[in-house]
Amino acid sequence: MVAWEYALLVRRYQGQGRNFHVSFVWYAPDGSRTDITAYGDTAIAHLNRAGRDGWELVSAVEDVNNVQGSTEVHRYHLKRPLA
């Protein structure tokens, strides 16, 4: 039987028009949280980096709130076998 560990990549977009900020946070299996925004400016860049470390995308969820300005939160759930 394969045992898995799980992680979460969160992409957060906040702003309106040309004034916006995109950030990426990695939630590791041990519960730690790391701002990884500096490692890339797209979700694909971060997912490819995670894939090179053995992570597989399990699901993706998007929350959008456009009441005042724009806020988007994308959650990418990943897993990999325990070594």
C-alpha cells in the first residue's frame, strides 16, 4: 500500500485594473507555510517546480469575489508518495 503526503499551493490575486498583487504560498506536509512568490510569477511555474520535486496535482479550486475590486484565490492540492 502506498502512503501519501499532501501539500497545498495557494495563489492569491488582489487588486483592480493595473493595481494588483499576486502572491503564492506553499503549505508543506509538516504544516509550515512559506511565501514562494519570488520563485515565479505564474501558477504553472510553481506547479512545474513542485512536479520536479515529485508532487502530483490532485485538484484545483478557485474562489472569486468581485464585489469591490477583484480577489481571486486558487488552491492547488498536491500529493506525493512518502519516501
